[in-house]
Amino acid sequence: MNTIRIAITDDDGLIVKLLESFLGMQPGFEVIFTAESGDDLISYLESAAILPDVLLLDLKMKGMDGIEVTKHLKANFPEIRIVIVSSHYQRSFMNFMLKTGASAFLPKGVSPTLLSEIIPTVHQKGIFFMEDQMEAIREQVTSKTAQKSIFDNGTELSKREIDVLRLISQQKTAKEIGDTLFITARTVEGHKNNLFVKTGAKNIAGLVIYAIQNNIISVDELPMI
């Protein structure tokens, strides 16, 4: 397995050091940068020869906060997967993930062991939902207020796009989807880009929510770690 390059940004220096120490000892991980502010992170990325695969990011920081950092990265470094780790965790995570493009939203109380399992999932699949977040999705989808999809571009998906979307929602990689549908990974990426345009979703989380709200996949079919 290829080494996953990790960056950590949190204005609590102790948390940064603890995460750096723990993750640095785990096989398959390399912590390549740490920062205690969003501004320092951005400065590093703008001149870095090697970018992180996954960024662990605090939400509330002095100066450039996690929301601003996430928006900047999605616009300028979209290949970096962003995992928000925040003491301001709430179950109403979904709109945050959809609006900012974060791949996961975790409480700071998450165990380091679980975090070390979540990071590869985010790196490979582009998304991770906590169990209570899955329950929140169920509640939103089944409530009367959720009958209308949050995405409504008025554009129908083709059968192949629906097939790809279902497999994306099951957290399959482009290669796995290609193998299942007997198409190339490059063709899968083309369908994925079309899905973003047609649904109006900004990230994988948005595609998953679209699939759920349009009965392409049920919440119970979503995989967990």
C-alpha cells in the first residue's frame, strides 16, 4: 500500500504534537507538515514540492479558520482530502460538508485508533460518515421536509451515470467501478465529472446525498468502516 501523506493544522499545539506522534508511528502514514494556523498552512502549500493526500483540520482557529481554509483548498488544491476534526462537532454536519467540500467531519473526541482507520477510507473513497451522521441522514431523508432534493438542476441522469453514482455511493474506487461496469477508470472519472455538473454537487458527499434523496441508493446500503 502506498504511504498516505498527512498534514495537520490546529491552533492547539499539544493536539498537533500528539496527532503527529501517533500517526507518524502508524504503518502507511507519513506526517509531512504541521501548522497551528490556516495562514501557515496556505503559505506552505503554495510553495510545497509535495502536497499532502489528507489534511486534518481544526474548524475554529484564530485568523484564517477551517471554513476559509477548506474553501481555499477546494478552489486551489482540490486533490487534497480534508478531514475536519473539531470540538464544535454537531450532527447537522451535512450542510457543512456539502457547502465546503470536506470529506469527513469528526469530533475531537474521536479515538486515535478510529482516526487511523478513517484516514485511509477518506484517501481511497473520498468520504466518511460517522454512525450518528448516518442516522441524521436517515432522519432528513424520511422527514416530510426532505421530500424535495437539495439538488434540483432539472437534468436527468443516464442509466450509466446512475450505475456509476450507485457504486460511488457504496464508496467504490474508480478502478473498482470500472472493473464492475467493464469500463476504464478514466471513463469512470468522466462520468463522475458529468454527475457533478448534472447534480450540482460539489463533492462525493453531495453525490451520496443526491443518490439517497433520489432513491438511487438507500441509507442502509451505505458502507461503514
